[in-house]
Amino acid sequence: KDFNQNSVSLHGIKIGDSASKINPSLVSETNEYGWVFLEDGVKYYVINGIVKEMGVGSKICNGKMGITRNNLVDRFGKPDKVVQGELKDAESYYYVDRKLVISWLRSLCTININSRK
């Protein structure tokens, strides 16, 4: 609940860091939208060589972190808004001040931290 996006790093990389800090030996995939996916479930969104967003996929969110829909509010507090997705059992929880979005598709969770206002 006392999450601060400016102090979070994944593999030592923070939002605003150069993408050159991403270890290429850990990269499993990149796409045309600017996402760099690592083998362990970490992901970075890169624009003009700078990390603008980062997050973790279900392997970490559901697995290592043990986040479920039932413990989400206990772990992160009440979200500022909840948006239902177009697909059944899809929804996103927005924590605006913390620039944190936790999304669900069925039982799979992803967490994104971004620099957007």
C-alpha cells in the first residue's frame, strides 16, 4: 500500500533509465510496439531508448508475488477506478497517484508501472 513507483526497479532498471541497461541475454522477445520481454516475466516499454513503463507478467504476479483477486485490495489498497475489459473476466485496477495498473484476464494477473501522468 505504501508503493512508490520512483523507487521500484526490475533487474536494477528504473523508469527513465536507458534501455541499454537491459541485459540482452535475458531478452526473450521484442515487438513493434516497443515492448521488451524477458524470459523471467519482466517487461519494459521503451520509447527513444528510454524505459517509460515496466511490469511483470502472470509468472511473477500470480506466482512469486502470490497476487489474487481476493487479496488485491489487502495488498495494494482500494483502487482509484476499476475498468471492465471487453473480454469476459477481464478487468483493470488503476492506482492513479502511484501510476500502477493491475490487470486481470481470467485468473492471470499483470502489473504495469508507468511514467505517464
